[in-house]
Amino acid sequence: MNPELKLIQLQQDRNFFTMIIILGVIFNYIAFSSNGFQMPVKTEYHFNDGFHFSYQDSSEVKLGLLTDIFNIKDKIVFSLGDVIIVLGTISLFVNQFKVFRRRNVKQ
């Protein structure tokens, strides 16, 4: 493949990864706004502060799939939107590194 075409493809990929990050932000915003601008967390995670609220039954929250349903050792809670944001950010950094390398090789 022509190096200039490859560089153009990498720049188009950047736009795709940026859209992935924006999708994750939108998922988080939808979860916040539909639950009174607090992120629901299952009571079993024992995570209560001004930013989160605990629930026992999934009928107490709206759009439960988008809320903080994942945890790590009951200390860190995160949502599907957070996962999408992280994956999009890592992909964007890797892509930008490839663009940077191509530009430096080209010079």
C-alpha cells in the first residue's frame, strides 16, 4: 500500500476511535440523566457517596445495563460506558503513535 494512503487511512481511523470515545461518554450521560444525575451501584459493592447511590433490585434503576455494574475487589466500580471510553482511548493512542511513526519515517 502506498505510504501516503496508509497515513490517510490511519487519520480516518482516528476519527472512528474518537467516535467510540464519544459513544462511551453518551452512554454514561444517559445513565446519569435517567437516574437523577447519580450513578446507580449495586448495594453488594458497598459504594455510597454523593456521586453514586446504592440499589438492591434492578427495578429501582433505569437502564441498568449502562450503570456501574462491574467491579474490581469491591473498591472500583465502572460501567459499560467507562469500558468503551478506555478501549477507544487506548486505540486512539496506538493509532496516533502509528501516525507519528509514519510521519517520522517519511521525513
